[in-house]
Amino acid sequence: MQLNLKFDVFDDSSPIVHIQQNFDDLLIPKDHVSRHKSDTYYIDDDYLLRTHTSAHQSTLMKESNIFLCSGDVYRRDEIDRSHYPIFHQMEGVRIFDQDFFTQGKTRDAKVSTVAKNLQQTLEGMVNTLFGNAEKRWIEAYFPFTNPSFELEICYNNEWFEVL
């Protein structure tokens, strides 16, 4: 299935956000580990360096129902081969109309439909960036998404996580 989606692109949002944007608007509980000072760069009692581009969702959803948001994000992390406290993140948001779903579908069936659509969209993006590389989806666990998965591509006979 070929998807022809036109995403609005937002890549100039300030990395300094209010705690409300970074946590509360996203329903992240007050006791969630990501709120700890050991994980987040707080500027003062109200502002911080965003820990994810999702901090802009509540604002951007007022402007668009299908968009990409990208920018640097900041998390206190030990520097090693695969970790650095600043990295670039891009996320896509698509709000589906109710008619996207067949009437009577269960919540699980709707989640599955959206996940398959997301995977098709991401595979199209990966094909554009890397060519028709061999791909595989890996089930994963992230405390902030459900379902969670990663996409790997094969390059020089090695698998690399790209999403």
C-alpha cells in the first residue's frame, strides 16, 4: 500500500519548555522517573530543556493534525558508545478521523490498525533515506509508548537500529 501523506514540518521550536508542556500536558505522572533532577536538565522551578519533542504536541496539534516535529533533546545520561546527553529527535503526529476505522472495531483492533499504518509510513521514509534496504521490526518496551517497537535496517551484513 502506497501512502501519500503530507506532513507539516516544525523544526524551530525552542528547546526551553515549561514543565506543563514537557510532562503535565502528556499525562506523565508526578512520580515518573523522567521528572527526577538526575534525568532532566531543569533551568528553574518552571522551565527545563525539553527531554523529548513531544513537549510541543499540545501546541502543534492546534495548528495541524499531521506533522513532524524535530529538534535537539536533552537528558542527563552517562556518555558512552551509544549514549550522549544531547541528541536529535523527530516525531510524527497524525490524528485520525473516526471514519478511518471500521465501525464496531475494538480498541485493540484500532491500535493495531494505527500501528500498521505507522509502520508503513516509517518504512516509506526509511526507503527514501536508505534505499530499499532489508528491514525488520523488533518488539520493544518503552514506558511512554504502547505498543513499542524499533526498526532496524541491514547494512554491510549488520543490523542497525534507525527508529
